[in-house]
Amino acid sequence: MPSVVRINFADHRNGEPGATAASAIAGGLPVYELKFFNNSASTQTFVCFQSSQNPPSGLVPAWFVMRVSPRTELIFSWQPTHDFVWMESGNLAPGITFAAVEVLPATLPASSLVTLTYDSGAFGFINQRQGQSDSLMITCDGTIPMDTASVGIGMAGSATEVMQAAPNMTFTFTSTARYWMTLADVVQGEIFDPSKLAVVVPLVFEPNMCALTVTLNPDGTVTVQNGAAA
């Protein structure tokens, strides 16, 4: 029998120890489950990320990362709660670890629009308000210095899509999550370019289905099945 590792990603925080985050109420939301079975002969780093691009391209943060030994099952579960996130990243580039300084829960549409400002030497979200029912939007006001901070959205407390913040810019992110997996030598929150990787597999949850099983086969291929396979 394979070893089993279970990770509940609900309300995860990938920020620094001093990161601020308000509590999110996830009542009524479905619990998603992703099972990764490493049926290969070597330890692999399983990475789940989100990207609205198809195929995914540009810079994305590694949403969930776990090293998985041979013949081991990783069972990863979460609820699709939305967040706004930012950090002082400098110039956003591959290899940076996005550790959110502020994680601000968002709901659609009641609080799906927010402003990032810079005041007295500190960034912060202000004026969270009602926005669109199908998107999350961040406006950067005129106080934002160039190439200093990155801003974006997250799910379950961990960043999923981020952009370089700039003065008087508005960023709109779709609220419909598109999940992908890869095998890569990255850490939790690390910024990477998925278009540079050999293995990138879409993870599509069918309507009324909240579980997928991903198997890394001995020949290096990846199989995705609906449901939590036994």
C-alpha cells in the first residue's frame, strides 16, 4: 500500500510571519480535493498553480508545492475562497518568492474591488468595495512607486496570480479558477514561467465534480481522472 500524505489548504497563509490577514468565512463553499500519486521511481516536486492563460504563460506563483516520495499519495484539499494580496517584491522576476504582506479576503461582488495605495512609506489596501460579479479588480492609485511592489489575487490565503504594481494602473482578474500542475524545482510561492517547463497539465473539474486524481506514471507520463480514485 502506498503512503498517504493529507494537506488541508483551507485558509493557508504563505506570507511572512508578520503578514496581516483578515478571517475569511468559507461556509457553504465546496471542498475541492486533488490526489497526486507518485508512481515513479524518484521523488518529485508536485506543483499546483493557477493561470487564466491557455496554455499558461507569463509569471505565476507556485500556489501549492510538495515533495512527494515514490509510491506516495498526496491528498490536497481546499475551498475556493478569494483574496487580494500584495508584497514589496521589487521588480517581479522568476525566482522571487511571493510572500504576501497583506492577505485581504474578497467576496463576489460585494467586496471584489480594492485600491492599493502608498502612504508614509507603507503600502496597503484601502476602500474595498462592490465590484463585478465575475471578476476581481485592483486599482493602483497615483502614489505607487515604480518597480517596488507586486499585487494580485489569491485563493485560500495563497497567491495565485500577481502583476507588477504601477501608478494609475488597474488589474482585472477572472474569478473562475483554472488549475494546472507541473513538476518543478520551486518552493511555495516562488515566481516561475510555466511556458519554460516540459510538463504542464491542465486540471479540469467537471460540473458538480470536486475531486481529481493525478498519477505520475513510471514512464513519466501524467494521467488525470475524475474523482478521488481508490
